[in-house]
Amino acid sequence: MKRALGQIVFALLMAGQFAGLFGAQSMVSASPALTLVPLNSANSTAAFSEWVNQIDSVRLMEHVSALTHCGSRHVSSGNEGADWGIGVARRYIHGQFSAMAQSSAAVVETQEFFAPWSGVQSALYNEIATLPGTDPTAGAIVIGAHYDSLNLQNQNGSAPGANDNASGVAAVLELARVLSARPHRATLVFVAFSGEEIGREGSIAFVRDYVPAHTLDIRAMINLDVIGGSVSEQGAVNDTEIRLFSAAEDNSASRQLARSLQAYSGFYGAELRVLMQDRLDRVGRYGDHQSFSDAGYPAVRFISVMENPWHQHTVMDTMDDIDPAYLQRAARTVLTVTLALADGLPSPLEATIAQADGSTSLTWQPVADAQSYVIAIHPAGSLTYDALYEVSADALSATWTALELSNVAGAAVAARDAAGQIGLFSPEQRLT
Ligand SMILES: [Zn+2]
């Protein structure tokens, strides 16, 4: 066994999935001996499961059905039609948000904006429900999905857009219903965007006009776009994983948010494994998260691993392509990471990393109510925080030697509360 130089004892919060780079055999400490704590701490997971289990595939599919049965949700399909056009979908979403507002403190708004389509300035509408947070310093988390659809062969034809993106909107509606059952530390803003298929018009208008008008202090934006399918056009199946895209570079605010969400998903045992992607989006494609990251807000996109490009943006993107169990797992995974962001303790301030005498130290300022601190290690060449360690509440620093941890690109620290929940991570402190 190697001996640590420092006096700090790490408790290793490690599950099998994080064991690759820093196996337990490489972790040592001075006395007392290293304590190995299972990553999926039962009480932490249990606290979330009662919420996560409320996400229901039957409700999700009811939303998908309602949204796909208005013929088309193309931006030119009409706001006034009784049973055809994007207006039907908008009224449905507004009605769902309004029902939630009846039994919660949520506030429902419609944002009108104008965007050019076929040479004409058209009125388009974002639907927004805001659940005020209990801590004014905690800022806002935006959870969004676009509800417009597209039929590339025939602009005026049927455009069911079941996967793209009734699936994402259904999840936003279900997340809003479940999360509005009680207030959270952070303000939660649920948005159904219009105009995504014609160039992210709705999210651009939201960032440009709505955010400053409401002085929203956005700490995170989570975009759900195409999250209901588990089968590729060639029949390959993946119903256990979900991709997470975010803007480069490796230490951008969006990439750090993505890493945090990936770590939460592992810690809380989310139903889908979250696959960090080294890109803003798929090649040649885009999504509403980009409108936020372009404006400097941390933003990510969840999307299924499998897509069917033969069906996307055609009359064939129907409910038949939705896997209800997968959509439920996807929505539950997003709920898991959203709960961590929304309820977790604030991030420690003044996190600083320094190297001296062969050791590396991360230091930070205390967080009220912290029961311990969790250190996330980001190895060079990895997209994720591959290991989480814990130090006691009075430590306010963690020190390791190159023998204990090598190849470290950066580290971040979060406070852990009495319920065992990991709070928000500090900005990552980089060594490389
Ligand atoms: Zn889409």
C-alpha cells in the first residue's frame, strides 16, 4: 500500500461505473483507513425515487397522442384551427400548464414573438410555466422542448412529429406536473418553444426578450429534443442509454453542467445511463440549447441514442416510433438530475486548486448546512467526472499526491446536505 502525504482522508463514493480510472486498489490514505462508501447511497436514492416513480408512461403517451393528433404543428399550420394546426397544440400545452398552476404557485405565460416565414412576419408563441424558488440566490433552471414540427416533403401536409418533438414536450409537461407538487430551492421555468424547426426562433426570442424582461438568472438550461425512440432506421435497439450534448470547449460552462448532470445521474442511479458527447449537437444538426449557450448560459441537450432519420421531419414520425417505456425512463432520468440541481445546496465559493511539494490541494469556502463536501475529479482525456470523493464538513480542503491521483485535469467541489444529497458543483478548477 502506498502512503498518503496529506492528512485528509477521502471517503470514496464510487460505483462500478466510475471504477475504471481510479480503482479502489489505487486509493490509499493516512490513518484512519480509507472508507469505501457505495456511490448509490440508499437514502439519497430513496429520497428521489418517490418523485421519480411518479413519472408515468401512460400520461406521457397521452401528451404525445394529443400533440400528434392536430395534423401538423408547422409554424405555418395556423393558430386558430379547431382540430388542425400548431394552435391546437399550443392550447393543449397552455391548458396543461394552467391545470398545474391551479394546484401550485406556478405562473403561466404566453410569449408572442415574430419570425419571418416564407417572406411573411408570422406571430409565434412560446408557452411558459414558472415555479418560483424558495431561495432568491439560487437562480433559475430552464427545462425546455420545442413543440413545432416539420414535414420536409410537403410543408402543408401532415407533420405528426411524435419523436421530434412531442416526446420532449410530453416530458416537460410531466416534469412540470411532478415538480410543482412542492417548491424547490431554485426557480423552475418550463418552456414549450415554437419555431425551432425554422431556426431556433422561439428559444432565440426567449433568450433575447423574455429573459431580460423577467430578470431571469439562468443557471442551467436543459433541452429535451427527440427522447422517445429506442430503435434506429435499421432496427438496432438501445433502450438503456441517452446522449447528452453540450457546447465545447472541455471546460466551458455548458460542458461543466453536462458533467455535473452525468455525475448526478450515476450517483442517484438514474434509469438511463447518460452518455456525455464531445459536441454541441449531432453533425449538421442543432437544438434550442444552442440559443442559451450562445448567449453565455450553461445549456445541454438530452437526445435518445437511436434516431430514425428516415422518419424525422416526415409524415412517418408517428406514435409507432415511440417506446413508452424508454420515454418514461428518459423523463425519469431528466427528473433525477433536475431534482439534484433544483434542491441541492449552493456551490462552495472561491474554489481554488494549487500544487506544491508534490501534492495538489483544492480549497473552498464553507456552505451553510453542509454535512460534508464531495470532490469530483476530472481526469485528463475524460469527458466525465470519473470519481467522487467525500471529506468532512470541517475540512474545507482536499489534498492528494500524484501517487494517489495522477492524470487529473481538474476538480470541482459540492456541498452535501443532511439528506445525503449532493449540491451544485463549483466551477471546475483546472490543472491543465
Ligand atoms: Zn427537434
